[in-house]
Amino acid sequence: MFHGSWLPRQVSYGTGVLTIVRSYDGFDVKPKIETTDNAFRITLPNINEVSPKAALSESERIVMALFEDQEQIVRKDVEKALRISQAMAVRLLKSLVDKGEIRVLGGGKNTRYVLVR
């Protein structure tokens, strides 16, 4: 049993607020934080109800912006634009395919991606 403060030092007042706020990166909705002299309240928007367009990460938005200049992109375009590895580019493109933002044309070395219209 703890005397004085019942919380261990590692779990003190408000330590997870930054983590909560960061978990909403890439979404249009953000947590609402209200404070008083002796308490705070955080209202967490339901990100499961946010439209898929609003749920794109910053990296995914950069990939989508590549389509402003060209109709098709390849994995190497993503690697170059974001300065990321091949594996990371593949994961990012797969995420956009899974979200229904882009679709795959071809396969292997000839894999290309186009916008879903």
C-alpha cells in the first residue's frame, strides 16, 4: 500500500497525455483537453468513425500527392520522394491499397500503382 500518493512515480498525473495526442497524428480530429486547478479531462474522438481520406498518415498523403504529376507511380517513386527503404515503401503502398486509395497494376518488376477513381 502506498502512503501519500497512491500512484507509483512512473504513472504520475498526466504522463500519458503526449502519447494520447501523438496517437491522433494523421487524423483531422484531435483530443480535446480541458484543465482546472485540480483535474483535467480529455475527450477522445472516435477515429474509427473518421472517413478514410482523413485517416491518411503524413507519408500516405505525400504518396497520394505523387499522383498530381503522374497517372501511375512505381515503388521507386515512393522511395525517392520519402527517402525510405524498399521494405518501407512496399508497406506504405500496401496500406494505401488496403484502404482503397490506390490499386495495383501488373506484378513483379512491372508493378505500378494508380488512383482508384
